[in-house]
Amino acid sequence: MAEGDLVVMRALEVGLVPELIICDESALPTLEGIGDRLSTALVVTANEATRKAATGLGVALPIVALFPKPTMVDHAELISRNDRIVVLSQVDNPTNVGAIVRSAAAFGFTGLVLDGESSDPFARRALRVAMGTTFQLDIARTSDAEELFTALHRVGFESYAMTPSADAVDLPGLRAGRRVALVLGSERDGLSDDWMRLATHRVRIPMAAGVDSLNVAAAAAVACYGLTSRNG
């Protein structure tokens, strides 16, 4: 489910074809000029109360659309065609996943690999928080961390595992390699020892005394900027 004109339009821009659009009559001009992409969609106009009842949403934005879920790519294919990748392990909050996607897209990261315990980036809430930038990324899942890191390192990626640990390398002191995989873990526990062991670098964001960590989405934004190609 895509909520809001921006998310819906970004889905349409990458060629996704909606099955259903429910919108306020005032939103119809937004859909003008894309009739060829709506030929198979049912377009229904309804007032706010009806849209809330139909969608079950507390706030029904002027346009809500249902799309077939995009197909994720194989992670080997993703690795072959992207030089900046975000890897998530056990990030199970869709709001965090959406915010991470938005930061990744903003700073030139074009691939996203998730383990089996991370939230679906195409979930309604994740899409809304990402403002539809999810559709700009190649996305894959994998259940084998060791195979993933081996595949990354084999083709020249350096992997940067984020941790608040005092003995990690400070982010400002790094010069990013040509191919970068930023690795982030769960909100509460961070990356497991196994995931941390597999990474090329253990990296921390320096913070004020008495503050031990950032929200994972905030950390992702800082790290994506710090490892962006402008700094490589």
C-alpha cells in the first residue's frame, strides 16, 4: 500500500502498475497525464471518512494506491551492479527501515540487503517514512551472512560495521573505499558478534560524554554521509 501523492507518483515513475487507487476528488489532477499507466487500475473517488473506512488507516491521505509488491533481486546480482550498499541485520521496526532507506538514497547508496529478521521495506509504514525512495534502490534478502560478506569482499567491497564500542575506528578518520557496504544492526543490541567478525572495519560515531548510542536510523544517516562517495 502506497500512501500519499509523492509515494504513489514515485511508484508510478519506476513503472509499477497499481491495481487500485482510492483518492479524494481534489487529487484527480495529480493523476492527469499518466493515464497509460492506469489503464488496468480501478480508480475510486471517496471522501475522507469513506477512505478511512476502506483502508483502515487513522489518517487517509488524499491518494492511497495498492500495487503488486515489487520483486526483490538476488543479492549476488545486487552486489554486481551497485558500489554503495546498506546491509541490515535484525532491524525490525518498519519506521527505522524507512528512514534508513531515505538516508541511503539521499547519499548515493543504491542497494539494500536485509537479513530474514529485518522489517519489509515495502511495508506501508516503511514506504511512507522513506517517501517512496524505496523504489530507487535494488533490494535483496539473504539468510547467510557469511556467504554475503564473502561475496562482497570477493569483488572489492569494504564492509563497515557500526558499533558504539570505544575501540572501534572513529568515522571521521576513515576514507571510504571505492565499493562500500555499510552494516547496521538492531536498535537494542546492535550487530551480533558473528556479523561484527565478518566485517572489514568496526566503526563508531564519536558522541558527547555520557551518550552511548544513536537511534539506528539516525546512525545510518550520519554513516551514509560519512561514507559517501564525496569522501572516498
